[in-house]
Amino acid sequence: MADETAAAGDVVEEGAEKAPAGGKKKLFLFGGIGLVVLLAAGGAGYYFLMGSNAPMEMQSEGAAPVEVQKPVVFYDLPEMTVNLATDGRTTYLKVRIALEVENRAMIDQISPFLPRILDAFQIYLRELRPADLEGSAGLFRLKEELLRRINLSVYPAKVEGVLFKEILVQ
């Protein structure tokens, strides 16, 4: 019996010795996997954040890229003064607008439609409230809407942009 107890004790001791060795293997395995994942994440972060700042390949000096700005022509519309939609107090909008077109031929195409353009602008501007013109976002929306309306009025001709020369709200 003593031998059985000793044998049983030996078995317990052997199991106790193997348990920490198995725990160290798991810890080493998870540590290695964690290190690989950390290095992969670091490499990916470096690639996405710093990859675009990498120096570009040098081109030969004779073949330097030259960006040519396309020529534009500006066409001034007559000054417009309209009263805005308000609840009582009369508020006026005075605006001077220039149209940006591709070339002089486009101005010749647009000129016959000037009464249609002014009518579309007057109708739209009279429906605005002073709050619609507040801030840069309001003016941007106004510019985009006027551009849309003018391109509908002069189709198939195309206006590239609407530029405000003067805006006054009284």
C-alpha cells in the first residue's frame, strides 16, 4: 500500500510538473500570435498613413509635367435688385453676377437667352428669405442653384460657373 501511495503521489507530482509546462507553452504561443498581429497592424498603419508621403519617382528634367489652365471668359450680367420673401419688413437683395464660360463663342450662344436667364434668376431670388443667404453654406447653395437654373435655360450651351461680384442684403 505504501507503494501505491507513493505511486499515486508520484503521479500527482508528475501532473503538477506538466501543468506549468503546458501553461508556459500556451503563454508563449499566445504571446507569439499577439506579437505577429501587433506587427501586422503596425505595418498596415504605417503603409496607410505614411505610404502617400513616400518620395515619387524622379522624372527626367525635360519631361516635367505641366498643368495648363484652360482659358475662361467671364460674362457680366446686369445688376439685379429684388425684394426677398419676408413676414413684414421689406428686405432687398442687390446682386451682381458674372458667368464663367469656356470661350467667346459660348457668350454668343448665351446672349440671345439673356431675358430667359434674368427671368429665372428673378423668380428664384424673390422666393428666398434672408435666412437662406446667411453664411458661406447659404451662398454656396445659392450659387449652385443659380448655375443649375442657367444651364437649364441655355441648353445645349453650358455655363461653367456663377461668380458673385457683389451681394448686398438690406
